[in-house]
Amino acid sequence: MLAIGSDHGGYELKCAIIELFQERKIDYVDFGTNGPDSVDYPDFGAKVAKAVAAGDADAGVVICGTGIGISIAANKVQGIRAALVHDEFTAQMAKEHNNANILAMGGRVLSPETGKRLVGIWLDTEYEGGRHQKRLDKISAIEQEQIKE
């Protein structure tokens, strides 16, 4: 199952990504927002990230106006690797090299069609492992150091 959430700036793109999930028959949980009224992106980034970190969702998609703020918020949750993507290459590398468990995008940056394409690439790409795992382990070690302090 996938988790998805957005603020008002990402609402339209979130609706398009949900269409993709439905087309692919992917189970998902929508953490909101549910309309174009102004809301705060950290609330929705945290909900998605906490669901992924707890194992209630396998992965997630977060969207705000640029994707920057909501990715920062999601990355505050231990164990989350939220990657902000803008094109096919970054969507592929987010999974292939970084094993991103959350994809972040900007609703004011990407068209719904492009957003759907990028999510599809991310979903279809396999994590390469190997030399990349050592780097992810170093990221996890940084998280553990912060917890101890």
C-alpha cells in the first residue's frame, strides 16, 4: 500500500497521482488535503512519513507547491528518505541509487501528466543495492547519532 498527501499547492497533482494508483490498481491511503484551501505542508508530509516509517504503508508520495518544504518535513521522520524529483532521471535515481521510500514533487512545478510519469518511473525502478547500500547505511548512522544526542 502507498501513502499520499499534499498541501493546497499540490492538491491538483495529488488527484492526478491518485488516478494513476487507481489505473494500476494500487492500494493507497490519502492523508489529504482534500481541497484547494490553504493548509500547512508539514502536517501532510509528517502524516505520510510516519505511515511509511511505521510500516503502515510501503512507500509514499508527498506534494506541495514546489516539493521542497514537504520533502524537508518528511525527512525529519527517522527512516525516511524523501527525494524531490523534477524529471525522469531524478525519479529513476531516487529509487535506483537512493532507495527513496517517499517521492516528493511540486504541484506548481510539474504538470499532472509529468507527475504521473515520474511516479510511474519511480514505482517501476528497482533499487540497485551494492555500493549504494553503504551510503544509505551512513545516512542511517547519522540518524542514530542524532537520536543519541
